Amino acid sequence: MKKKYSQMTEQELWDEIRELHEKSNKAQQLGNASEFAVHEQRRIMAEAYLLNPDDFMSGQRYSLKQEANTFFVKYYNGVFAWGFRERSDKLEAVPISLLDEVKPTSL
């Protein structure tokens, strides 16, 4: 049985990310969209454990990787940022690996 991402070393995480990337590429080539999505989500989670949550700030608006939306971070819990997508009042969590550059917040 594999370890939890939180228990893996940095090298183990990189190995896992590489393996998941290969699996998602194979699934995409075979046209298996659901398998591709599962491997991509797992890769995003593994990447989150390589980052330091303290490098991110609450009360900031970040762009989201591979999305046009921005995300306003209310608080952090582990490797998840909790907050709101642009034009939404629904509180949700995203892995910190999806947060990109800080966007200026408008008052």
C-alpha cells in the first residue's frame, strides 16, 4: 500500500508526480477522459505537498492555473486554500498547487 502524500519525502512525491503524469498521458492517448481526470487530480494533490502553505497569504486574490477565474483566499487548512471563485459566494477548497500569481484585490 502506498504512503499518504503527507508522509512521502520530496523525492517520493516527485516520483509519484512523474508516474501520474505518465499515466495521465497514456489515458489521454487512449481517449479515456475519466481516467485522465483522476490521474491529473492526484498529480495536482501531490504537487500541493511539495509547496509550503506559509508561502501563500490569506486575504489575497490568486489566479488559478489553467483557468480564467481568480480565487480569493479566506484561509488555509493544510495544503488547501479555502475561499471564493470570482463571481461566486460559495466557499470551496482548492489545492495550493492550483494557485498562481497574486492578483490585486479590488475594494
